[in-house]
Amino acid sequence: MANQRALLQMIEDDRADDLDPVTAEVLRNAFMTAVDLMAEQLLRTCHSFVIHARDFSGGLCDAAGDTVAQGSQDVAVQVGTLHFAAKAVLDAFRGDIYEGDVFILNDPYCGGTHFNDVRVLRPVFSEGALIAVAQCNGHWADVGGSATGSFDPSATEHFGEGLRITPVRIWSRGRYLADVGRLIASNTRSPEDAEGDLRAQAEATRVCEREVHRLIERYGRRTVIAAFGASQAYVERVVRRRLSKLPDGSWEAEDYIDGDPGEGEGLVPIKVRMRISGDSVHYDLGGSHPAIGSFLNSAFGGSFSAVIAGTKAFFPDVALNSGFYRAVTVDFGPRGTVVNASWPTAVTGFYAGPYEKIVNAIFRIWSQIMPGRAIATSFNLEYLLLGGRDVRHHGQEQFMYYDWMAGGWGGRNGKDGSSATASIFGVGHALQSTEMQELTSPIVTRTCELKTDSGGPGEFRGGLGMVKEVILTDCEGAVMSYCSDRASSVIIGSLGGSPSCPHGLWVNPGSSGERYLGALASRVPLVPGDSLERPSAGGGGYGDPLRRAPGAVREDVIDGYVSIDRARKDYGVVVVRGADDPDLYRVDEVATAAERRRLRATRAGLLETDPVRVAQRYRDGELTAYDLVRQYGVIVDWGSGELLPETTQKYRAILRERCCSHWLAE
């Protein structure tokens, strides 16, 4: 221990060296390049299709575990947590770390995200001293547990979610510990892929280590170590300078999870309070709901990542490292809440639960402070997982179909939202190739297209989501899980903008045996010929839809983004097909003016309509889901049409605050 303290003191002495600004800037960018090179190595050598779709991240940390640089295209949800992993390893093996060691962990309770995000860390040494930690984090397709892909929405404790890996040494002084590797891989449904990804991640960290040594050879050890600290100090100065120019004050916002399965229907609140004081910003998540009876909880690492991702969106040009975190502090509130879950509470679904709700609440807050960057609520990430035996092959190999969709981002101040874009959970996520999915799994993709009318109406329309349908073919023993949210907590607009559409999965839609499974489904058995259809929501609208230029609505109709029916109902714009050429559309200006007058006079009153009657009209086929969420503010079980009274009451209150109040102020 004394020797370790002496080495750390030597590194601290190195930090004190003067560093000229040009060299500091060159090295700051070189550190980011080293991490990006690590990412490119992983992309080309990984075994998992999920990692190949860019569900990974990397980081370079200093000897204390503080982040120096992160990847320029890494998945957003992981990057705010890499320093927690580095510090966990350094604490667990303090005084027992040697050159050539490599460590692995995936523990969300010590600052990770969820069990599928497996971190591989390589300590970097120079002249016998630990000077840095290179880290490569990748989402493994499966880490065991009760459901294929390790996503079991019904799990209430982590024991059903997969293998929990606390900090473990996997290479010792350069020697691979094959017994440990086999133990970890054998607890997954695809051990060959797991061990392949482990080796690929370890080699990726070697690339980062090589780059650090190359920089030391060129600039000297003392200069490189000094630049580690300078890079963090630079980011901290930039962020604090920006914050100091903003007004001091406090703001609040909240978003919601669909419900707690253990408590019946009713939206689950996630509350965010933010305070700017001088050159720092502080978040308080303490008012959030207790942990719920599904896997839609988050440990502190996932919640911290959400805070950083939401804040960083309003400082897009600032690099991200631990200097950023010094200016942004977070109070997670008491342990045991939905945003600060503790062992053994299930947390794998944090991405669909607290994470994107925290981010969208922060977007609402910062949209008030920086209206030029204002954005409405964006769609929620969702996953469909299928597993079983693929009988197209003689060996009846196991298959895993692991699919997520792009969706719509919220309308912005002056611009429509982006359509079919990766979620805020993982900007940079790639969509998987449908051809490759069909090659590796016994499925056929029947539909994969933009979903008309899914963009929330507004003066600036929300981006469109997608709709996808797949059919199961040659398989045995197939089971399915669906992991999402926003079937009840539907995406809402801002400043009068309207909602998007509900999430939810349909089995065999349009047939006599169709079933609606909602936003969460766990280990549902399927047979060949079964089809699965689900939408990804669009983004919420920004500004009153009745202020959208009729010509813009006409263009949306021409493009297939908005139907003629919803153009009238949502925008008050009457679009007419040409009599001689049905491909030509025009706006009936007289009818549009009359329709907009009618809507202005009546639309707020629709929120007072008896919800029982509205639900009955939905069951009778008179009203659609769009009518219910946009005009009447009524939430039902979208399969049976059963009214959800508590959810409806709260949803109407949200519409009155975010939409109706801005209509009345017109």
C-alpha cells in the first residue's frame, strides 16, 4: 500500500507540470482519437450483432478513474458512467493491479447501467506506475437470466435478469484466465459470442493503451499525465463559464412511466428539480416514485447518465469528461426509488423507464432556459426479443432475434422533429439490417416503414415513428419478450403541441386471433406463422397545430406523413384531392378557415367529455387511438378498450398544462 501511495503521489507531481496551451489541445484531441480507434477496432472484431450496431462506448480514464476522454460516436446512455466502472475496479483491487491485467464487470449497483452492458478495463502503466485505465463497454446480446436476451419485463429482482459480474480479473499479467472466461460465457445463451466479444473488447483496450504509449514516446510521460488533468480542467472551465452567463434560478419538470404492475393502473411520476447557482448546476431526483414491480427501474448510474445526456444536449460543442461532471451535481434522493434502485431490485429496463423520462424532463427545463434550442418530448426506445430453435438448420441451432426501431424526435423551435432517428438513449445506434435478421433468424419482415400520422401535431411537427411487422417461420420452442413504455404515458407536445401515438405490441394483427400485449410482455410462447406488429412513436409537436402553415400541412399529406383525415382533425386544414388527378392536392382555404375557427372554439371542451362514453365509442370503432390521446385525453387498454380512469385523470391534467393552457392564451 505504501508503494501504491508513492506511485500516486508521483503522478500527482507530474500533473503539476506546466503545459503550454497548444500541446494541451493537441493531446486533448489525441486522447479522443485513441478512444475512437478503440471503437473502430471493436466494430471490426466483435461477435455480437448488437455491438456491431454500435451499442458500445469507450473511455480513457486517469489513474484516479476520472474520465479524460470518451468516444465521439458512443451510445449516449453508457458514456456518463464509465468513470464509475473505473473507480470500482481501482477500489476493489487497490494495491493489487499489475501491468497486463484486464478486468471485467457489469454491475449496475456500483454505477453501471444494466447487466447486458459489459465493461472491460485495462490498466495502463508507464515506468512501473499505473497512469491510466482504458475501458471498452459493449452490450452483450445475452447474459443469462429467465428470458432470451436477458430482458424479462416481469422481473422484480436481478436474479431473473442475468449474471451480475462484480469487478473480476480476467487477464492476470497478460495471461488469460480461461476458467473465469468460461464461467462467465457459460452463463449466457450464446457462449461463443460472449467470449468472442470479451476478447474483442480486451484487444480494443490494447489499441487505446498503444496510443497512450505512442503519445508518451513523443511528448514524454510527465506531459501526457499533465494533459490528462488539463483536459478535464478545460471542459470544467468551459461549462462553468457557460453556466455563469445564465440566470440563477430553480426549475421543475416531470415525466411518467406507464404504471406499477404491483399497484394497478396509474402513471408513475419521475420528478426532476434543477437549480443553477453561479457557475454550477444541481439536479434533485428525490421526489420520484418508489421502485416499481417490473424491470423499469434505474440504479444511480443509469440515472446519472440520463442527467448528463439531457444536459449535454444543450451544450453540444463541449467535450464530455469528468470536468463536465464537476460542474453538474446530482442528488438521487433516498435509496429504493425508481431512479435510485438498490440491490436486488430489477433494473435492466431502465432505458425504457427512468432514463428517457429523466432526459425528456431535462429537455423541458432547458427549453425554458435556452428557447432557441427548445425541443418537445421524443419517442421512447423499445426492444423486441425472440428466441428458440432455428429448424432451418439440421443442428437446430439456437437463435436470438433482437430488434429495436428508430422513431421520432420532438418538434423544435423553428423546425420539425427528425423522423426515424435513433432514440435519445442511444444516438448513433444503427438499425439492424432486415436482410441480416432474416438470414440469422427464422423470421420474415413484412412491413418496415414510416407510420403516417405518428408525428405529434404542432406548429412544428414532431418527427415520425415507424411501424414494423415480422412473421415467425421455421422454428421450435419460440418465446418472445417486448420491452417498452409509453402505452399510457403517451408522448406529449410542448407549448400547445399535440401528442404522438401509443406504443404497444400486437400479435397476429387483423386476424380472428389478434392479441394486444401492451408495452411489456414477458416470455410469450409463439409458433410458426405468428406475426408481430408494433409502432415506434413519433415526437411531440411544438407549438399550437392551428398555427402551422396550411401549405406545410399539404406538403405533409403529399409526403404521406399526415393523412387527409388527421390534417383536418389535428391542424384544421382541409386538403382536397384533385378531381382530374388524384395525385394532386390543394388546400380549401375557405373550409380551412371555418374549420380552424370551429376547433378554436371547441377543442378545449373535449377534455371535459365523459371518459366512459369516449372509451365506449373507441370500442365501437367510432373513435381511434389518435382521437383519444389528442382530442379527448382518454387512455384505455388499446386492445380491449377498457378505460384506465386514474391514468386518464392524470393524462388530462398533463394535456391541460402543456397543451390547453397555451391554446387559451392565444
